[in-house]
Amino acid sequence: MGTNSSIEWTESTWNPITGCTKISPGCEHCYAERMAKRLKAMGQPNYANGFKLTLHDHSLNLPCAWRNSQTIFVNSMSDLFHEDVPPAFILRIFNVMKHAHWHQYQILTKRADRLLELDPLLPWDDYIWMGVSVENQDYTFRVDYLRRTNARIKFLSLEPLLGPLPHLNLKGINWVIVGGESGPGARLVEPSWVIDIRNQCQEAKIPFFFKQWGGTSKKKAGREIEGRTWDEMPTMERVVKIDSNNN
């Protein structure tokens, strides 16, 4: 349940949980759902339940066996804060991250309300990054929930970007990822939406990462904005500086 990843902003994925349910427009063409169905058809045992939420105890300790430090996207095939994941299992995942502290972990959720609810129980550290997904203006409240957590590094994944996000409140945010939707039925992203978010990040001195324009052929569409790629990542030095400016 751990694999090298083709996702541009990470190195590996670790999936002690698979499966999810849709809660907002960004979920409509879920890549993880498509992949889970394909893996089930191929007979992959961890996907015997398809995209039904499933906990995998046998995958919990995988990061401990990976001795070389790497950046790990936690639960790329699910949502760690899904309402049906018991708090005790979430804590077990965090404890594994604390034990295998030589890695960098990236967690992403659409369920920012549950993230905030469980936040007091979670043992945050610098190497555990927490992000929320926001697809359009109606879901910027997730950023407010994230901001109120004790996560030390907070990031936004504005993907699939389905509308403009003017006047983003980036206070306390350490990193922004933007991407258009890809795959069958992909909804198009307007370049002006992306450029505006990039400009907001530059003004706020927040690292900006542009993942893709997307579409039905994301490789052909590429990932350049005005002739260049944007692969900025947060560093602890920059995080400390931003946090001190916000206090």
C-alpha cells in the first residue's frame, strides 16, 4: 500500500485507508475512485471493496520499513478525516508518523470540520504537514478551519480549481498548490484564476506550486504559466519567518 508517486508535489504514497464518499463538487470526477475500481478489477487484494471505505491494519507500519527519508502523501486514495474513520485509527497513523520521523508527511482533507474537532488529540510536529482542498469560493471556509488547528505547516490544495478565488485569506498558510482537473469529463480551468492565485501568493510571500492545467490530456496541456513552471515548496526557515510576521 505504499508506492512511488507520479504526483508532482510528493515522492511516495501511503494508504492505510482506502475508499471515500463524495461531499462537494471537487469530488465529482474523483481520480482515486477510478483507480480503485481499476485495481479491484485487476484483483488487487487491498481494493477488494472497491472504493468503499476500508481500514488496512497491515499497512500501518510501512513508513517504518522505508529507511531512506522521503516525502509521503498520506491516504492519497481516501480522506484521513472521513467521518467513518475511528479517532483511534487516526491516532495510530499519527503515532506511526511520529515513530518514523525521518520522513516528511503530507495529509490532505476536505473534511476540515472533523480535522478541527480532532485537532487537540493529534501530536503535530514539523514533519507532518496538513492541508485542505478548496475547489471554489463556496469552500474557502475549510481554510478557516485549517488555520485554527495546531498543525505547524498548513497548506492549500486548490485542485481541481473550479472557479476564481479572489481575496484568499492566506494568513497562517505556508504553501499553496493549484491544479486543473484532469481525466474523463474534466472541467476546464481559466488561466486568469490561476494567475490571480499565483499573484496573491507572491504578494504574501507564500510558496506557490502549479501542478497542471489538466484536461483530457494533461501531459499535452502541460504545467507552465506564462512560460515557466512553478515548483516552490515551503522550508522551515520560511515557515518560521511567516509565522513570526503573523503574530
